[in-house]
Amino acid sequence: MSPARDLDGHRYDVIVVGAGWAGSLVAKRLGSQGWRVLVLEAGTTTLDTWPGHLDAMNTFYSSLIKVPNAPYRANTAAPSPSVLDTVPHKGVHRYQSVGYLVQEGPLPYGTDYLRAGGGTGMHWLGLTPRMLPQDFKVRTEFGYGRDWPIGYDDLQHWYCEAEREIGVAGDAAEQTREIGLPFPEGYVFPMHEIPSSYVDRVMAEHLDGKTVVDPGTDEPVELRVVNTPHGRNSTPNQAYDGGRGFRPQDAVGLPNYGERCVGNASCTPICPVQAKYNPLKTQAQWSRKVTLIDRAVVSRVLVADNGRVTGVEYQAYDDPATPVATTRTVEADVVVVAAHAIESARLLLASELANSSDQVGRNLMDHPVMLAWGLMPHQVGPFRGPGSTSAFERFRMGESRKEHAPWRLVIANWGWTWAAGSPGSDVAEMLGIPETPFQQRKKALYGVPLRERLGDRIGRQIAFQFELEQDAQPGNRVTIDRRHRDALGNCRPILSYDLSDHVKKGMQAAMGVSHQIFDLLGAEERTAYQADAPSYFEYEGTGYAFNGAGHGCGTHVMGDDRRTSVVDQWQRSWDHANLYLVGCGSMPSIGTSNPSLTMSALALRSVERIHQDLTELHRPLVLRPAPAPEYAHPTEARP
Amino acid sequence: MTVRDPLTGLTGFTDIKTPLAEIEQPPFEIPRTVPKLRYFLQAALALEFLTIPPYLTAMYTIKPGANQEAWYALRAVVLEEMLHMTLVANMLNAVGGKPVVADPRFVTDYPAKLPYAKEQVPIALRGFGREAIRTGLWIERPEKMEDLPRTGKEPDPRGWTSIGQFYATIREGMRRLAEKQPDLFDGDLTRQVGPEDFYNSGGRAFPVTDLASALKAIELISEQGEGVPGSIYNPDERLFGQANELAHYFRFMEVHEERRYGPLDTPASGPTGPALPIDWTAAYRIDPQAKVADYPPDSEVRLAAEHFNQVYARLLWLLDRSFNGEPKQLQAAIPVMLELRDLAAQLYANPHPDPARAAKGVHASATFEITQAELLAAKKQLDTGAGATALLASLA
């Protein structure tokens, strides 16, 4: 029997919905402050043992397509979407969604997430760039999207705290010099930067100091390869924390393990040696005040007549393969929903809560990724080191944002893996295996010639990931409909997703920049977008295709007006004073930064407020001498 | 050659026919001068290194995916031996010595005789199996320690009886010398390998700067192997604030007995916890006395075995540099260790080139042999910038 069934009617100080990244951080901090925290996880929690980790590794090794959710086992009670669910289709749209997500928009939302202990943070790439100060006011400065109610300065302290929790490796001085990021005086990251890959150094050799023209603005942009901050073990910086240094967290489930990154290059979906941060490392630091209950799918947040939430209703199940559950409730003074942007919105919609602004589920954002790939004339040694270690950063900022969406030009270090399924697709091609079983097999290479050809091809592969900022659009949204339910009877998320012209213009400009870069490199460009790709669209006569980045954001948007936003600057629901919605869903704009770091900073900032709320609730009554009674004590005779 | 196995009472290791190589052991006495102490520490460095190839061989001959518990037990032990070697280098540097690693005399031939012991125990490069685990048990055995050497003009004639006794002797020598020479541990601090270069790998390295840190290093080395006296656990919980972990001897015992220790078990009780199933057949069978010369000249196996030893020589240089003023070279050493892992795996997966032996199921193996010529070639390779730097230069 699942222990989740035993909790019925229990009471805690805080319930956290979701044992993913944000929830793990919130539980750690509140638990260490002494609050009794219950964390409810919809999925299973086997990944926090070493055999569980090895099982995920083996599942990954044996899977034919190495997508982000490939290492993690299916769960019919708490299903997760997969990027493989979006398939080509000839109909109203070019795509069809065949999995957990229902999709109805013009373009597919090509991103997955993971419902299991550790959450989607189990398969993040491990990059932790901060947002730029200008990213927080895109409406005011550049005329698109939504502004934040707070700015970079409000988050400065919390960015530093988040970098401590994650154990960020990077070069703060370079971030200031090349991107203009402000840091506290003398700040260094907990660890020295991850060494730039050989591919990065080749790029720098060819491109540093050269300029390309932004076709959207006709302005020149200088190229410079800049090392990216990582949530990944490198060399601890002895100067960190006023000279106290930094001690990297062990691997989860195996002591004395989890050393520096050794370059397995499978960061997404899984780091074999656990050099990469994952939320289970935070869970390993939880105090005894934190209780984790898995296989508990929260189906409703409960609310009292006075508008305060009282707890949650959840479905306890035993077997992930048998979607049979019993419904239970549990109570708390504060409820923190931290279940991923899409799942949190779905839960709020199902609970019919927090939505007086009609913004719940809206403003769904991701970083649409346009891939460009080619062959260098010489070996560049991809697959040595993390999936990416550097980027060109100048396209993220400046006045061009008024004309088109900005992007981070990420240098891929895993050849054409993402772009074309390398190296498997190269092997198939050289073995003459046709694309469909109905074609005849072509001439094949074997033995030494095959190895040599493969080594030559794969060793020269380069790819760029143009990760564009998507602006908040109310029409990009999550809804629910009673007709679409999962096996436990919970409403599945229905997505409607599209790209604005601002983003499409960004892709147009990015493609122009991409051609110039391949020219400067002397590389043979191989970029090709297939018209039958699910995400294919045409804009001003040119075809494009894009991928999702796994950066779901915006669905319980933060603002300074309760009429137009779901949460205030503390991620607290405007409608329910003791309900917090913590996660990327709160972000009104996402700039061109991978959002995990900013989400962590926001979560840690919210903890301070939650702690304050709880302290006020628990403040003991002060017993003062009673004022002189107007009448005698009840034991005495009244007049 | 026969050795009476303390576990079973049976005679073991009867397959080793050749004479055993012996590493140089200091005389049985307490080191009374700083040069003597450095000599003892250099011998300790060689002793720690001696254990690594046999343990790696046992680990890498496990067939892919099989015996994962045993694989991780061996891995944990190997990492701790690497930590011990690093800490010995730190001690040697602290007392003004210069660790020698890239030298053919530093690397023993196998099978070697178990040093600091009376018994003729062969330490051979054995494939994963009970004999390989028993070799580990011999090396790590916690023994009632015999007396330290008596002080006198001549070395004490009784001779070494255990590794624990050897380290206790070093400890005693350091303690006495530190009393007479307050500046004993004044070695160059930049030569110390610290936690920034070695962490989460069997523990963390720490600099040796005084008698206290040197004694802590010795305590760690002895107790990670043999356990805290009277216990099955190593001292990591006390020294590093980490979870309780079994000492090497008891890790090997778990694999040998195919059973885990329970929470109340002691050295005397043996493991009485849950079963730990081992598939002793899921390992490549190799010749524990294999030499490169066994393989026909110019055969693929011969070339692969030679290549392995060349990369091994490169690793020795990187370690030598790491312990001689360039601790950051450890970062370059780790990919070379992984390269050795992959090269070894290729050899073990390949049948022995001698058809008669191949028919008996014997596979080729990495021999961990080092010659002066190989070391010179490896040094030349490193000096001309093997790897990324040379490639980058060729682009310009």
C-alpha cells in the first residue's frame, strides 16, 4: 500500500505540490527553518537511489531515439508528454499530437516535461545564464510582451543564492565584460568556468572580432565566443564566499561520487556521473521536517469561503502501470503549487481557483529553437564535453529587439545530434538504409571504410542553436475540457500555441546571420527544413522549422495589477493570500536565458515571504494584564 | 607456489608459477632523518600505486552490465587508492620531497609479492573472480599489529609484517622528527593537491601542512582500507561528514561472501545482511601472468596491448607533473584514465591470439608494463602537445 493513503486528514505547515526543481528548493529552505513541509509528488521517486539511476542509464542506452524523456519509465497514472508525441499529419495543421498533451494551435508546442521525483530538472542541459537587466522590461523598452513587476536589482541577491544552491561554474568577470551583467562587488561563481570545448575554440579562432550584419536592422554585430555559466561540477573556486570556497554536492544514492564533468556529452537526457546538478541533490539536503510522498496526484486545491486555501485533494495510487487511485485530502496553512508551468495551470483550472484575472494558462512561452548545421573542412572534435559550453551573446540585446525577437546563438558540442539524429542517422545512411521500408536498400559501407567515413563525417559536424525569445501572447494558452481526461480522470492539458510575427522576424534575421557565419567559417551549410516537419511554416516565402527547448513559462503570470496577472511579485496568488504558485509559470518574459536559474532565484525569494507569512500566523498571543473590568469577575455576583 | 588462505584454510593462488616481482621496501626501522622519511614516503607512494592495476583489472573484466554491485565496490576502492596516493604525495611534498612516478622503477611487474608481509602472496592482474577478490582481501586485511621496529644501530632483523605496521612506523618517525624540527612540514604549498582538484571521488584531497594534517592523512589511508579499529566502517563520516561507508576489506568480503553487512554486523560476525548475488561467470577469463611479449609481433592484439601501455606511460607523466608543482594536471589525467578504461575493455573483449588458449576461453588483457623507452616516447608526445593545442596550431 502506498504511504500516500495514510495521510488523510493530516495537517502540515506547508504543502508543496511537485518534487521538482522549484518545489525541492522551497522545501529545503522552509524545512531548514523548522516548518513542517509535506511534498506531494505525482510520479515515482526511484531515481533518488543508485539502482534507480542505473536503471535510467540502461533505459537510455537501450532506447532507439535518445529524446529527453528516454531514460525515464512510463507512468500511466501520472503520464508525461514526450517530444515524440508530435507527429507529421496532413490535415488542418501539419502536425498531430498523439500523447498526453492535446494540441489545437496553429503550430505544435514541441516540448516535454517529466512527472517524477526531480521533475524536468532531471534532463535539463545544465546551463545557467542570468537574464539581462533589459529583459525585465521588454514592453517599456522594446514594445513587445510583458514587463516584470520587479527588476534585475531585486533579484541580484537571489541569483547569487540560486547559484550557491545549484553550484554554478562560470566566469563572472567575463559575463560583466561581454554581456554587461552586474554582480555584487568582487563576486565569483562557486566554481571556475567549465573549460570551453574544442569546437568553441575553433569558432573563436575563425570568428572572434568578425562582424555579421543583422538583416532585420542592417546593423553590424560583432561576434565573440563567450563561455556560458553551467550547473555542472568543475573546479571549486577557493575565492568563493569570501575565501571559504565551495564544496560540490555528492551524487544522489552513492556517496563519494559525483565528480567534475568528464564530458560524456549526454547531459540531456542524463548525466552518467552526476556532475550535473539535479533537484535530487537538493532533496538530499532536506531536513527531517520535510516529508516526501510520491504517487500522489494532486487533483484539486481546496479553498474556504473566506478565500484562503485549506489544503489539497489528491489521488493516491500504488502501481504506475495500474491507474487505480483512492482520493484523500491533507491540510496546511500555506499551499505552494510548483508542478511545472503547464501542470500548475492545469491544476488551477481544474480547481477553478486564482483566476479572477482570466490569465491562468495564458501567455505560455518557450524558447523556439531554430537549428542550423553544417560540415567544417577539418576535424572539430564534437562530443567532447557538455552539449554546449559557449555562445555568441550579442544577439540577445539592444535596439534590434524592437524589430525582431532576440536570440542566444548557442554553439552545439554534440554534432548534428539534435539537428539530424547523429550519429545514428549517419550510420544508417552509410549502411544504405532507406528512409522508409518501401524503398530499396542502397549500397552499404562496412568495416574500415565505414569507420573512416563515419569518423570523418561526425568529426566535422557543427551546429548552432538559435534560441529565440518568445513574447507573452494571451492566445498561447493551456485550457482543460472535461472530454479530454487521463486514466485517473484528471483533465489533460489542451494547448494552443503559435509564434508571433516578432518571433518569425527573429527567425528570418537569424537565418541571414547563420548563412554569414557558415561563410566566414568556410563551412558547408547543410541546414534543411523539411516541408513535412510538424513545426514547418512559411514566412514571407521562406520555410522554417523549429524545436521546443523545454522552457515552459508564463502560465500563472506575475504582475503588479491583480486585474491583469495571476500572482504578485512574491508569486502569491492575488485571489488567495496563502496560495503560492512557484515556477517558470510566473515569468512575464523570459529573455534569451535558459529559465531554471531565474526560476530558482524567484523560488528562493518567495521562501522568504512564505516564512514571514507563516511566522505571522504562528505568532503567539501576547498575554497582557486585562484592562480593569467594568463589571466584576464572573464568579462574583453580577449586579 | 601455495598460500594458505586465511578465509577458507585452503591453499590458494596455485596458478602462479613464475617468481614474484618485489617492490623496494625500506629497512625495518623507524626513519630518523628527513631524507629517510622521504624515502619511506616514496615507498608508500609505490605501495598505493601497486594496488591500482589489479583492482582495475578485476573491475574492467566484468562483462558489460553484469555484477553492478561488485563493479561499484571495486570502483569505490580504486578511487580511494587514488586518494591515498595523492595524500602520500602531499605528505612527501610537505617534507620537501619530490615524488617520483614517471620512472620504470616506480612501476612493479606483475605478479608482484604482497609487500610488507611475511607470506608469499602473489598480487596478480586477475580477471574478476573469487581469486581476484581474495587478493584484495589479502592487501586490505586488518591485522593485529606487531610491534614497531626497535631502535638500534642496525635495522631490526625481524622485518615487516603488515602494511598497517609500515604506516604506523612512518607515523612514529614523523612524530619524532617533528618534535626535533618544527619546520619539518614547510614544503612549498603550491605543490599540494587540494579539494579543488580532487573531490567526490572516494573523498577529497586536503593539503598536508603540519603534523596534524599529516597524521590525519595516515589515519585516513589506514582506516579506509582496514576500517576503524574494531569496526567494518571507514572514517569518512568522522573526517568528511559523509555517510557511513564500509572499509575496503569489508567491501571485498561482501562480494566474496555474496552477502551484505547488516547494520549490527562486526568484523567478527561477517556479513549477515541481504544477499548480494554475484555471477562469477559474467567476466572475461584472462591469463593473470600475461605479458605483451606473449602476443605475436604485429598482431592486432599485440598492437592494442602496446598502445595501452603507451597511454599508461602518458598517465604516469601527468600524475608525475600533478604531484610536482602542477596539481591542475590532474584534470588532464582523468580523460587519460577513461581512455585506458576503453582500451582495456577492447582487449578483454578480444579472444587470446593463441588459438589453443582462445579455445579454453582465455581473452587478451592489458598488461600494465612500463619501460624507459615507453616513458620517453610518452614524454615527447606530451611535450609536442598531444591533443587540442597541436590541432589548433595546425589551423593557423
